[in-house]
Amino acid sequence: MNNIIHLTQVAGKTAANVVTPDGVLTSVWLGDVFKMQFDKIIAEGKGWGPDDVYKTVTLCKTWPMGWEKHSHENYFTSKEELDAYVENYRDWALCEDNEVRIDVYEWDLGPTYVEQHLFY
């Protein structure tokens, strides 16, 4: 069974009454729901430029130091820029006998995990 949602107008505001599959009734103002969603999108969008489509989180392991303590983030406006960045790190990892992990995210009303590259 799915959630049952009933919208009600109360004093010019819209309330969403939700009955969960286990019979629990929850009410929330629809404006509050939108605000929470917008706040979430804004918080997740910190660092993203207006034209950025992709984000990478890169972690490197160098011999004999081990993994870096901090990862670094980069943003890209095109798939071509992203692919060139990933290829550059692949070449570096292979030539220097190091390891690189790159997590890739794509912006779609919030960051969406796309893939991971691991080179060693």
C-alpha cells in the first residue's frame, strides 16, 4: 500500500495530510514542504557554479605517504571537460604507480551520484 495524500485549503494555506501504509496520519503545510526542498537544494548546491553540470570528488594515494587526508572537489560545465580531467588522473596514476579515486556527480535539482573511477 502507498501513502495516501489529501490536500486541504485552510485559511488560504494548503495543508498536506498524509496517511502512511501503517495508518499514521501526518499533516504539514505544503509551503513548508517546498521550503524544506528548496533549502535542501540550496545547501547541496554550495560550490556549484550557475553553468556547472558535473562535480568530482578526488582522493589520491601516493607512495609512500598513503591516502590524502582531504579530498578535493572540481566542477565542470561539459562532459568533455570531465572526461579530460579523469583521463589526466588515469595517466598520472599509471605513470607514477599511484592510486586515484574519482567520484562523479551530475546536477539534477541536486547532486546525483553517477560513477566512480579507480585507477592504480
